[in-house]
Amino acid sequence: MRKLYFFLFLLFASLSNVNAQNYLIGHTTITFVDASRSNRSIPTEIYYPADITGDNVPLTALNSTKFPSLVFGHGFVMSWDAYQNFWNTLVPNGYIIAFPKTEGTISPSHLEFAKDLAFVINQMNLLGTQNTSIFFNRVSNKNAVFGHSMGGGASFLSVPLNSNISALVNFAAAETNPSAIAVTSSISIPTLIFAGANDCVAPPNTNQLLLYNGLSSACKTYISMIGASHCQMANSNTLCSFGESTCTPTATITRTEQHNKIFSYLLPWLNFQLKSDCSQGSIFDSLILSNTSITYLKNCIQCSPLSTNEATTLENEIVLFPNPAEEIIYVKGFFQKEYCIYLRDINSKIVLELKFYESQNIDISKLASGVYFYDVFDSNKKSIKGKIVKK
């Protein structure tokens, strides 16, 4: 048990180092105009990395980094300022985040809001090419569309509308009209879905789980936070809280605890997906495997150590038998050493992932007969791969 606590300590220490950036928060307001929709106006609040805090200040001059842009869709009758927790965390870590303020009425158009999200993604890219913009040469070609509740459903609707979207992330996403669930089969980009197990506004079983299951993404992850609620994804908001007060269950963790959980996963996931930081992908995979305060589904490894140049073999260290096997395989390594094993089917879908010390009996009795591929790696990224046959 002490080893597990030490392992988690190292993970959170790594995340703390990621958070220790030098960027302050700049802010500007831009109204984009979509000529293809009768010159539709899309007022947007934008927060970005800067050397001083303020409105319309230059982007940071500390380096010439190009920052990924994130476009965030707000919840039903919620405004952008309910999401300060997101810009306060993401901007100092090197992200630009934009909040379109449209469709905030009691009768919003989900489709028009989705079109706004897709349009602003392109406009952020365009600002990076305009020498009159403070964002000139500072916007990465990597981006993500975000959303909470209604905005989460709209984030799904936006992806088929814009082939330039790199990744999809949402928080307590709700079904929309037209149906967000219906478009999931056309979405193949990396996706991260957060759900609150105590969400009574958009319950996971009829919203986020259906959205996750419908995705065609080769890399998708669903995280359900135990005790978390719908409105606690954001800062305190009167209208959201009023709606939530009419249903049960209620949250059994605090808003601060829920935010800490979100960002402990969101930051390393973004750092891998949008900044190609393999070590952050490994942190995400390790943390999700160890944390007992969540449940999850996923079909990929964010950053397999087998793809890195520094990976060396565990050929003389790991023993896996019998092969073929019918019900149990036994994997054995060195005394008091920690390993992870991933088992994939012939379609590269992960069917088993497990952390173990020294050795482990692994029950494969529920797997279908056939060929499976395994990866075993240690904390130093030494690794071995192979295949087994399930009889």
C-alpha cells in the first residue's frame, strides 16, 4: 500500500511541475462575423498566455511558442464567466481558450451554437496568420473543442462541421436537438469525456455513456468522477444551481475536489494530444489506472513506451505462460518491481490493462477465443511485446 501512495505522490508531483509555468493571463474580446450565415455575429471572450495580466496585452514574449487553442461551449443559460476555473488553470499552462457567447437564451439553437464553435476554431487559426493581430504567429495548428452540458452536446455536433478540429473534450455533455448522440459515429478524433456519477441534470447513462459508446475514435476515454455533480464542473452559477436543486442525487464531493480531479487528468491529456508530450501521456495512463475515486472506459494508450526510442527490452525479465491459455495466464517479473500489462485484440482495442508487482495471475476466461497482443512495461519504459492465444 505504501508503494501505491508513493507512486501517486510521484504522479501528482509531476503534475505540479507541469502546472508551474510562468504565464500570466491576458484577455481580449473579439466579435467574429460569419458571412456564410447572414453575417452572424459571434462575440467571443479570449484568454491567453501573457507576461502581464490585463486586457489586450501582448502574448508572452518569454518565448516564441505557438499555443494550442481551445474553444469552449457554455451550458444552458450559463455565461462564459462561470468557467473561470478553466481559464485560470489552462492559460498559465500554455493554452489559448475562447468562449463564444451566443445562444445564451432560454430557447437556444444547439445547431447554430455548434456552428459557432466550429467557426471560432477556424477564426483562431486565422488570427495566427494575420500580422495585425496580437495572435500573429502564436497559434498552433493543434486545437480542441470543449463544452459543458448543452455546450458539451454542441461540441459533438461541431466536429463533423470542421475537419480542422484536432480533439474533443467535454464535461457533463447533454443530448441536444439535433441529436449529438446521432453524430458520434462520424467522429474519429481523440476524445475525452468527463462525467459526474451524481449528475442528476444530464445523467451519464442517458447522456455521456451513450456519447462515448457511439464514437468511432481510435482513442477515446470516459472518466466518471465518483460523487461529482453536473454544475460543479464549472464555478458556482446561480441558474445552474437552481436547476440542479430540483433533482437528486446531489454531490458528495466539494467543487474544489471535483475541479482538482478534472485538471489532474485534463492537463496531461491535452499536453500529449496537443503538444505531443509523451511523458504527459504516460502520466495520464498511469494515473487513470491507479485512482480509485473514478471509474473509466478507454480504448487506447495515450503514449505507449513501445513507440519511444528509449524503450529497451524486458526480454530476460518477464515470463508469461502458458501460451496458448484457456482461463489464466501468469506473468512474472523481478522481485518487488512494478509493471503494467496491456492486452489488445486483433483490432488493437485494449481488452485488459493491469498494474502489478512482481507477478500476477490474470483471468482471461471471459475473453473470446483468438489471438491477443500484449505489452508489458516498467516505470523506466523498458518494455516487451508479444502475443498469446486464448483457447
